[in-house]
Amino acid sequence: MSTPPVETSFPPEPWRSAVVPPEAPPGDLAFPCPRCGTAVEEPAYGPCGACRAALRADLAGEARSVAQHDYVPKMNVTPNAVALKE
């Protein structure tokens, strides 16, 4: 009860027969803004200029300096025995 061999119809090198789409034309892309839905032309996909300005105004914060304290090891940390050898 042996099964007959199955023939495939694949070309021997499918990557050589693949069709590559042409390059996108240079310039801006036309798409709907993902935030407000208006039709815009921008160099990259994302919120339109008005939405970006609104996001910056709503979410922007002031830069502040954060003080860093010196490292103090916990009490359960013991020094290395080799470092203590004198």
C-alpha cells in the first residue's frame, strides 16, 4: 500500500518570478488623519499638523531636574570576602 508521489506545480525558484511593485512616487502621501479623519497630505503617515499641535499642547510637560541620591547598600548585603582580606 504505497502512495503515489505527488507532483507539485511550483516553479523551481519562485522568488525569481515574483513581481515587485513599482516604487512609490516621491512627495507627500494623501491619507485620512488617524485622529480626526480629515484628508491630509503629509510626508509620513500619522496625525495631521493640527492634531500634532493639539497633542503637544495637551500632553507637553515642563522639563525638571531630578535629584539622585548616593547609593547606600541594604543591610542584608555583605561585603565581598576577598575585598576584606588584608
